[in-house]
Amino acid sequence: MAGVVCGLVILADWLVSQKRHVLAQKPHKPKVGDKVSLRSYFERQRSVTPKLLVDSGLRPLTTTPATFPESFPEITTPNGLQTSVAEHLPQVCTGAGLLLITAPTGMGKTEAAFHAADIMGYAAGCPGRYIALPTMATADQMYGRLRGYAEHRADVPRPLTLLHSMAWLNEDYHPGVLEAAPSTVLTSGPDGQGFKVTDWLFGRKRGLLASWSVGTIDQVLMAVLRLKHNVVRLLGLIGKVVVVDEAHAVDPYMQEGLERLLRWLGKLNVPVILLSATLHRTVADAYVTAYLEGAGQRRRTRLGRRRRKPAAPAPAVDCIDYPGWIHADIGTGTITRNPEPIIGEKRDPLQLDLVPIPQEGSGRERRVDRAGALKDELAGLLSSGKGCAAVICTTVAEAQETYDLLDGVLCERFPDPAERPELLLLHARFPGWQRDEITEKVVRFFGKKDADKNRPKSAILVATQIIEQSLDLDFDSIITDLAPISLLLQRAGRCWRHQRLGVITRPAWAQRPRVAVLAPEQPTKSKMPEVWTFVYAASLLVRTQNLLREREGRPVEVPGDVQKLVERVYDDPGLIDDMKHDIDRLGKDMGMRTLAKDMFVSPDGLSGGLYELTAGSFGVDEEVASTRFDADSVRVLCCFKDARGETWLDRERTVRLPERGAGPEGVFTEADLAQVIRRTIPVRGGQWVPPQKAREGTLPQAWRRDFRLRELIMIPQYVKADGAVEEGEVGDRSWTLHKEKGLMWR
């Protein structure tokens, strides 16, 4: 608890050190240090502190107990999962605990989690919430949903924060950031204005102290990362129910970090809810075990002095009901399952078919040839001009190439642009503003809201795996590159997802939900495209392909077959011929977990010194500590130079690159910063990245005074007199920002 007390002291210091507060108290400073004067000053400080907490936005957001229909009046008939949680969870909640919900995509896990958080929060005396998502895009989506829920359920409006590095650019969260004048902070008012965030909470490292928050999982993992002020983040989690969505979407490094976070949350009596559509039983067991170990309800298995390994305890989770839920009680260690089977909604069997594709070249130059397979799989759409399909590629470069390929096919098949199916491309290498616009369009076209009005007659979305998590989309068919089975099932959850609504008319060629999986002709590591094995473990790709070959012709029953497939792809030794590939994967996993054990601090084994919360055994520098493995990314800004030597932010040369900000002495205001940062693009780092001094040398002088600008890498491109744009050279790469395809390099 010493760490939490330390966090509380830091918070108190931050609060009373606010300039406005210090100046307001200055006239009341005692002139002498006698006991009476000091006591009088102390009592005055006690009287003004509550207002300081209110002004800073730290009062709790509370809700009144309600039934599921009262919480979600728009859901006229709760499904089996939601009904089970609403009826049976209150009977087992006597305090803090961990709830694991496993169910197929589109089964209302989020609504079940919101209601479960109310139940668990009441039982544990924790009115706060933190909803953790895997990406910034999914966090932005969830912010709107949580805010809508808070507007319906909150007793009194309180600030609701959105936490990730680009949250300040979200217009819904931070209105006015793109305007010349900064927005004012509202703490009450109509139309949800009471959930606006105070100036103090907008400060760095403070957002998690708000009562209700939503953000990336990184924000809570930083509470146990060996970083300065991690204890303040831990303090911010106390009194909250922590909900982790997509709990399967972690690599071994992040899994170790999440397990260590769960140990802390168990120790601090913080309720936790984990949501997943494709979670292996052993991972579920590791999560529940870590939580209960932190609470002192299970003993960790350790090697004794004689190095003899004791018998492993029985797993906390020996199987997973699918769909279903498991509750672990922090006070007794009792594990409770949903007491009766949960009947999922009737879904059409899913056809998950392998489609062999040829390859060209060798080694790193080997590329798959999707042309023939895509024409065959999209034949119904191309011949009828009806229906919506998604094509999911492994890498951004492959998605860009596929977009070019399909653009040519569509132009040839549909000479009249008015009859041509719409073609969209979505990946992570668009400027921020453009990616937001594309995402909004994708959600409007293929989302649930007004699907009977907004869905196009015919469209094809080419994307990377960014659409497989938390985006509520529906397609008539999906074509995807080979990926581990759990991710294929996630993607398949976007096929006929909204069928139950009864508002989508399927084209004649889409007789059933079908996912075509593009894969090499032979399921061996040597035949896998090398760029695919950079993204996914080769052994999992081979195992998945062999599993699908074995099941050829048999549809996947959802939910009945999902958990079996997720577990079998890891557990069945018959799915791979050369076990060396599995050994390679396990060795890499072990290395990632070993690194994570030094990066993330555990409550176990601390000898009492607070320095242990930030000091790793390898002397890890704070600058390289990260919540994600190999997260070496930078932000680039493409700018455009004309013949006169002037620099612009857009190729049309309508927005000049600002040399100075609009603030005093050229300081950049938030509106100035937003105009620049919204045009940046995240790119994986590497040897191509210029040294820091060389990077700063390309930036305007005023940019070097702001940490958000001085880290950018400028990529100048040259605009000819005829408007054509030449590539820019940075590092050992030639760069192009394409209007429709995003950032490209060679």
C-alpha cells in the first residue's frame, strides 16, 4: 500500500500547487508560526479543499441501481448472455471480483459488461469505470457509447475522460480544438455538457483520476510499467471497475503485463471485467489466477531451495463455456460459472473455405498473386453490381496493391462510374484526418445505424486487420489472407453480422455467410509469404491452414464450434509436421515474457522500497519502457514544396506550413498544433530514421520548443508546375503520399 499512499501524496501536491489556488491562499498565510495561527490556517485549508476537488473534476460519477431493461431501454428483449448476467451475477457478487465473459462477436458483450460493471461496482463500493480498448480508433468508438450510457444513467454529470495520445484531437471529446479559440471547460449543462473535462484533468498523467474514463489498454498498463508517476495511475484505478475489451488481442509481452496488472488490481480490491470472443482456456486461466494470487487467494508456484518443482495447483479455469461467463470472488477465491447453459441466437452456419493462391518470386521478394482468386470470389458482385464485400490483407503495402488491382477490375467491368461499385481503402498509414473520414464513411456504409438507408447498393472495402476489432460492420462476404484461427473468427464476425435486424437485403449470390481464406497451396513454413510471418507466427499459420484443410466442406457452427477451434489450433500436435516451428514460436514467446517481467512491476516480492516500482533489474531506461513489444514507431509529416521554395501542408497548396504559432512569441496554440498533428502518420521506426539532431534541423525553429512537434519527421515532396508531385527522400527510402492510397515508400 506504500505505493498507493505515495500516489495520494503526489496527487495532493499537484492539487494544491495549482497557481490559482496558491495565489488565492497567499493572503491567508499565517504571519507567525505559533500553534494557534497554524491550526487556523490548517482548518481553513480543510474547508477549501472540497471545492478544489470539485473544480479539478475529481468527484465520483454515480448511478442508481437499475434493471437491464431500465439501463438499456432500446433493447426490448435482452439475449441469453445479457439475461444470465443480469439475473445471476448479483447473487455471487459480495465484493470485488473478476468477471470473464466469452461470447461471439455481435452478441452484446459491451452492454452486458456495462450492466455487470454497475452490479460489481455497487457490491465493491467502486462507482468509477475504466473501459480499456486495444487501439485508439476503437477507444474513440467506445467513448461515444460510454458517454451515451453515462448520460442515461448518471445521477449527476461528472467529467468523462478519453485517454490515448491523440485524444485531444477528438472533436467530440475536446470541442473547439480545431477552432482558433480554445474551448471553455463546462462542468454542467444540457445535452451532455456536464461530462466535459476540466482543464486540470486535461493535464498530463491526470486523466485516469477522473471517475469514468475510456481509453487504450496502454493507459492502465502504464500503471504497472516501471515509469515515473506510475503510482498515480494505480491510485486512479482504485474505486473503479476496470473493463478490458478484446482481452485476447495481446501478444505474450502484453499478456505478461496484463497479468501483472491483474495481480495489482486483485491486491487493491479493484473489480475487473474481461471480454473476449476468442480466448484460449490457458490464457483465461492465467488471467483469473493472477487476479486471485494478487488478492492472496491462490499461492504462486515457485521453485524451492532444492530446485524441486512442486505439484502445480489445479487450474482456476479448466474449461470455458461458450457463450458463457466465469466469476472469481476476491474474498473467498470461489469460481462461479453461468449456472445454466446460455442459448445463443440462431445463426446461419459459417462457410470458412480455403482458396489456394499462387506466389511469385522468392525470399523477401516473394509475393502472393491475388488477382485470379479475387475475380473468382467477387464474381457475383461483379456480374450483378450488387452486394458489399470486404477484402482483408496482411500488410498495408498489400492492401494498397489490392486496391489498385480492384480499381482496374471495376473500371473495366463498369465503364459508367455511376454504376460502378464503390471502392474504399482503410489502413493505418493515412493522415489522421483522412483516416477518421474514411472510418466514419465505412461505419456509415456498413454499420448498424440506419442500415436500411445508408448501406450502398454495391461496395468493396479493402482493409488491413484494423477492422477486425470493435468496429460493428456487416458484409455479404469476406475475403481474407490467412491468419491465426482466432483472428479469422474475429473477421468472420463481420460477415452477416446484422442479419438478425431484418433490414439488410442480401444479393442473390450471397446464399450464406462465407469467408474465403487466401492461403499458399502448401501449408508449410517455407511456402508462407515472408511478410506474413513478420506479422504472425509461421507455426500458427501452418496449424490454421491444416485445421481448415481438415474441415474442408464442413461449416463452422457459431457459437458451438468457436471455442473448440480456438483451443485445437494450439493444442493438437497433429496440425503441424515439424515441431521445430512450434519450438521457435514458444522460444520467442518466452523471450517476450522475460523482457516484460523486467518492464512491468509485480506486487509480489517487493521488499518495501518504493524505488522498486520504477527500477528494473536490467536498468531499463524510462524512455525505452513500453507497453507494447517492439513498439518503435515515429510520426511523419508529409509537406509539399513548390517551385518558389514555399512549403505547404497539402498538395493543393491551400494551407501553408506554419513557421510560428498564433500564441505569444510564436507559441503554438492547441488549434495550431491540431492543424499539424492531424496530418501526421504513424510509421514503424528503424534504421531509416534520421538522428534526432538531423531531424530537428529540418524543422522550423519554433517547432523545437514543443514536444509534440520536435519529434516529427518531415518528408518533403516537390510539386511541379503542372501539379505533379515527386517523391521525397528521407533516410534510405523514397516516399509518396498518395491521395487515395495513403503513404507509400520504396
